[in-house]
Amino acid sequence: MSPRLSRRQIAWRVAQDIPDGAYVNLGIGMPEMVSDHLPEDREIIFHSENGILGMGPAPAPGEEDYDLINAGKKPVTMLPGGAYFHHTDSFAMIRGGHIDICVLGAFQVSATGDLANWSTGAPGAVPAVGGAMDLAVGAKRVLVMSDHTTRDGAPKLVERCTYPLTGVGVVSAVYTDLAVIDVTGEGLVVRELIGDMEFDELRGLTGAPLRLADDWRWLAAPDLG
């Protein structure tokens, strides 16, 4: 089997599916990497639920302004025409259906697109709801990026979520270190698969039924480390 994709490679693959002119919210953590890999010929407008529209790249070292941060409390820059505003207005954008795509991490995704990404329910675990519940139901499309399995090898794509839910039937597609998988009315459909990996091997690492798309292809990502 080919080496699993790195997190940067997963972010690159997600970025290729974001269309020009889209209004996009990136979740905290791994999804933040997506903004580093957008095709140069596309203009994407990034939204942050703490009240920013039109975020630019991370500031150069020494030029950080900690009065200008994203929802993950990391310093950001603003592009010409960008704006910042009260978070009430920001959530009105989300709840009003004005965000085209949000990219979120996940603890589990079910065969029907249920999302669990804020708590494992484990004793002592710190829950982190943030804006995920609003984004999961307010964004027009929810893309999940995640490792295919946990560190212990347990599947993250499951028949039914066992962790507390963020949203029911909200996920459109899942991008993992092994495959790109669409959530459809007929279940999970593998659109792309990393090179040299057998489909039966992928099924063995997944806790829900899978089928190959008729036009499936190998997943090729640049060497990004």
C-alpha cells in the first residue's frame, strides 16, 4: 500500500474541490491548512465565526496583530475589501445559509452523513462545540477532513455514530488520508483511492459499507510533506 496522505496533502485535496467565488468557513485545526493550498486562479472568500469576512494568509513572523485573530485565536491578515463585525452578525450569516462550504474535522461520520466532532464523551474530555453545530446545519455543503482511522486503528467512518452528534445527515463528502468518499442517498461512495491500495483493504478499515463510484480514480497528491 502507498503511504497514507499527510495532513497537508489532505488539505491540498480538499482545496481542489472549492470553486471560485465560494464563501468558505474553515474549522479549527487541520481544516485551517486548506487555505494554504488553494489554486492560484481562484478567489475564495474566507469567513470566521468570530466576525471576519475576507481573511488573508497568516501574517509574516513579527507582523502578528493579536487584535486580529480567527476563531482558533490565531493571528490572521485581511485582504482588500475584507470586513470584521460583531459575532452576532457572523452567526446570522451562517444560520441564514450564506456560507457555501465549511470544512470541519471529525471524530466520527456515519453512513448517512451524521457528524460527531465536538466530544468523545470520555471521562475528563473537554467538549469543544464552538460554531460547529451552526456551521453543520447552516453551510450549504459540509466537507470533512480526517484521518481514516484513530490512532488505535478504530474506524472513523461508521454505520452509526456512537459519540454525541454535531448534526444529522449534514456531511456531503469526507476526505481522509486514504480516500475521497461522497455521502449519498445510497450510502458511502468512494470517489478516489490512494495508489496501490486494494478496495477490500479500505473496506476493512471502514466501519460502514462502501462502494466504488463507476468513475472512481486514483488519488494523486503532490509531495507536500
